[in-house]
Amino acid sequence: MDRSQAQNFIFRRWDESIIPALCEYIRIPNKSPMFDPDWAKHGHMERAVTLLETWCKDQPIRGMSTEIIRLEGRTPVLFMDIPGDSDDVVLLYGHYDKQPEFSGWEADLDPWTPVIRDGKLYGRGGADDGYAVFGSLTAIRALQDQGIPHARCVVLIEGCEESGSFDLPFYFEHLGARLGSPSLVVCLDAECGNYEQLWCTTSLRGNLTGTLHVEVLTEGVHSGSAGGIVPSCFRILRQLLGRVEDAEDGKILVDALFAAIPEQRKTQAKLAAEVLGESVFRKFPWADAGTATPSASNYDLLLNNNWRPSLTVTGADGMPALVNAGNTMLPATTLKLSFRLPPTTDADVAASAVKQILESDPPAFAGVKFNVESTMAGWNAPPVTAWLEESMHTASTAFFDKPSVYMGTGGTIPFMGMLGETFPEAQFLVTGLLGPNSNAHGPNEFLHIETGKRLTCCVAQVLEDHYRHQ
């Protein structure tokens, strides 16, 4: 492959075709089913997947078939099959559903209004993960533009990832043999430690979510009359959370949520910590960072994020808004809990352990219930073959002028766990654009345009190398 020619082609396609299409995609509020149970009635998901299908069908890719597959009651899947020059199969994956709006967007930004500023495309879903199908097909086009052979490519873009991919197993069964047996999986839904090189994800954490409900009264009562006699729901909740998390340092206290950290992952984390330095923690929008530094090293912070469990309270019911907060003792309160789990932890075993600890021996006069909503397995990449390691390094050096770096990721991509079990012999290139301050799921989400272009070039390089080494 003439890399200069490929880069010029890909950069031009991003400017002329991908960015305009992504802007239209950002305008569509196609929230994932967990956040919009009436998604089918609202029609936003259909608009989004149809927009992607239309763009894909316009691409002059040799022999490509493109279709939207719809199973009753399931979010549609966009599926493309591209004949190759060998019987080997590459599966390229992404998703088109989005997280909800969230609050806190800057005055001139909005989740459903695309804004390009300082080389960044702002708006919900551009980097997570709307660009994936555009980048995948453009990488393939770059090869075909030069007559470079590649394996058969299967592209699968789902609409349920942000809800845990609960629709995906049904499509896996439906597609069956059409998926083939991929020897390489390319996933463009992961993080990058910076915007200066290719970052290769080695692991993803699992996820356990549920609601912790505490009830002490059948109705609210005057806080003066009951205070000191009736325990507050909030105090009971604090007490229960103390069973599973150390309030001082956030360490999880449930043994079943931990897993052994492989030595190779520790070595990779040390290198990543050296490359990233203080950006490991400086990249976040701290309310008052000042000159403070964490007590843990950058290396330990990465392991905390990639290979150790953590807990976040992501929502609450039963607590009135401040404007309606009278002197009333609340009868019941519910918290939404999200546990991130090490890649190799059994999520179902973890859920059982948490439920038993929270519900056993409840405080006096309190009803306690922990309802498990979702358990998602993590993923630990298989050993990287020599050709893929060399290819990723070559691609990063050629298109970023810096070597590639391996790093675990704190997030969850359920599809990777499914693929790892179904295709244990496959190699994985899991990477993405979710770098410092890109803020997927939160306010002011953006896609770093230059990195998107260079990452697409890297995918083209890996696809070429995959063909030559099979």
C-alpha cells in the first residue's frame, strides 16, 4: 500500500463525506432501549440506521451487499458482507445507539446539535460509536482504491450496545453461518490514552448494575416528630454501602468481585503509565484540581481503572428536588448502583455475592432489596500474534509517527465477551477515539477529527497485513 496515497484518500473522504454524514447522525436522538423503552414508536432508531444504510450503499466497494436486519421487538442491525481475495474473514464491529442527553453541556453546545470547533466534532454519539461504520468502510475503500487484496470483510453495526447488547445474541443466532469464523475482529468502540498514537485495548471490565431499595415507613412523616426515633433511609443506605465499599478510599470489600491480574497486563500498565504521566488523572474535568495529586501512583490508578472493581452510584429515586425538599422524613429511597468488574470476574457470581451481602441481616425496621438489573462479562484479549503486533506498530509509526501502546480499558463492550467465547482463535484489534476529555456518556462529548482520520489509516494497514499473513 502506498501509505501517502492512502492517507490522502482517507483524509479527503473524512472531510467530504464522513463529517457531513456524522453531523446528520448526531442530530438524531436515537437513545438506546434502556433509556428509551418506546424507541420503536418514536422512530429515531429507524432514522439513524437508515441514514447509515444510505451512506453505506453509496460507497463503491466491490461486491458489497448491505442490508438492515430486523427481528421482531429487537433493535435493527446493519449488516454488510464484502467479498475478499481469500476465505479468511475479518469482522468489523460498531454500534449506532446512543447514551441519553445528560446535563452540563456548555452554553453553545447541545447533545443533538453538531458543532465543529478546534478540530473536534461535538455532539452525542459521534465518537461513541457513530464513526465506526464510516471508518471501517473507508479503510476498505482505501485498499481497493490501490488494488490491494484483503480478506472477506463482514461489518456488523448493532443498536443495543449502550443497553448491554441484550438484542445481539438473537442476531448472532439469526446470522449463523453468514458471520463465518473470523480470524480477526476490529472493534472501533474503545478508548485511546492520547491523540498521538494508536492505542490497542487489551482488556475490558465487566459490569453489574442494580437498584438498592430501602423502605422504613409507609408514608413520609414530619422530620421533627420522627427524628431520633425513625432512622433515615439515607443513613441506612450509607450503612449498607459500607458493607461493599470502603468510604475512605473506595476499595471494594467483596472478595468475589476481584480477579488475579496477569503479569503481562501489569507490564503493559507500567509502560502506559510512563507514556501518559499525570494525564492518567489530569484528563478528567475536576471541579477543583489545583495542585492536588492522588495518593496512588499513575500505574496503580491504571490498574484500579482496568483490573480492579469499583462502585458508582448513578441515580436515585425517592429524593425530591431541592425546591420540594420540606422537613419530611422520606419513607423510601432507591439508589442505582453500577459496579465495574475485573475482566475475568464472573459477573453472575459477583451479583449473587453483592445481593447476599446487602440483603442479609437488614437494619431494624428497614426493608432492604437489591434488584440485579444487568450482568455483563468483561474481556481479556488472547495473546497477540507476531504479525498483528508488528502491524499495529507499523501502522502507528506510519500514520502517527509514534509507536503503538497497549492499555486496558475501564469500560465494557459486551460484544467482545461474546466474540471471545464464540471465536477463541480470533485476533482482536480493539481501539477507538475516546481519549482525554472526549467525555462519552457525559456532557460536551466530542470526536477528535484528526485522530479519526489517522485511526482509519491504521485500520487499512492492519487489513492489508492480515491478508498477507494468513
